Amino acid sequence: MYHRQQSEDQYLLVLGRRSTGSAIIGFLIGIIISLINNFNIPGLIFFSLFVAYLTGTAFWGVYKLNRWFYKYRSKMPDPIWQIFRVPVWAAGILIGIMFYGAFQQFILLLALDDGSGKPTVLQSIIILTPYIGPKYADKINYSPHGKRRH
């Protein structure tokens, strides 16, 4: 969760890990659906990657649009606000899938900088992975603040 002590960089890392986690869950769902439908190996791989793309990018669209819509919560009755959230989520999924989510995740991947040089792309992907990422960041002494921790 986002706490007041966290910086914006740490918060973006948490969001990146949530998006990557969504993509991993989507990948697993894609594998299950592929196995149920008896896809061949290339079909299984491509379908699973496609579902991972959909879930990972949809996360960013839903997150951004929901944040924008949240400012209207106090301006309308709660039941109406809850009803309007459904189309907001649907629109967020579409916006995320139409390259906004991929762009957001790619920018976050490129923005990982530890002050003494950027981690490699593979290291950045690992850092954005839930559960493994924080442990790996500690192992390589990565800090989102742009300088190495001691």
C-alpha cells in the first residue's frame, strides 16, 4: 500500500509490480484456457502472452481512469458513483489495451535508474516482478531514489 513515507518513485514501483502481477496472472489464465482448448505449443505460448498483455496493460488504463473519476465521488451520491464506476472500468480496460498501458509499463521500465547507471532491461523486469522484485532490488542494492543505499 502507499504510505505517506513512500516517495513517488516507490509508489510507481508498487504500481509497476501490480501491473506485472496482473500480467503474470493473465499469463497463467491464458495457459489454463489454452490447455482446456487443446492449443498446440505455439498457440499456447502466443495466446498466453496475449492474455498477459491484455491484463497487464488493462491495469494501467483502469488505474488511471479510476483515479481521474475518483475526484467526482464527493459530488454524487454513493450508489450512482458505484454504478458509474462500471463503465469507467470498462473504458479504462479499453484505454489500457490500446497501447496506453504498454507505453506506461515501458516508460516505467526505462525509468528505473539507480544513480550509478541504469539496471539492465532484464534486471528492470525482475525489479518490477511482485515478491521477487523487492528482494532482488535489495540484493543488487537498487534504490528508486537515484542513489545507492548503504
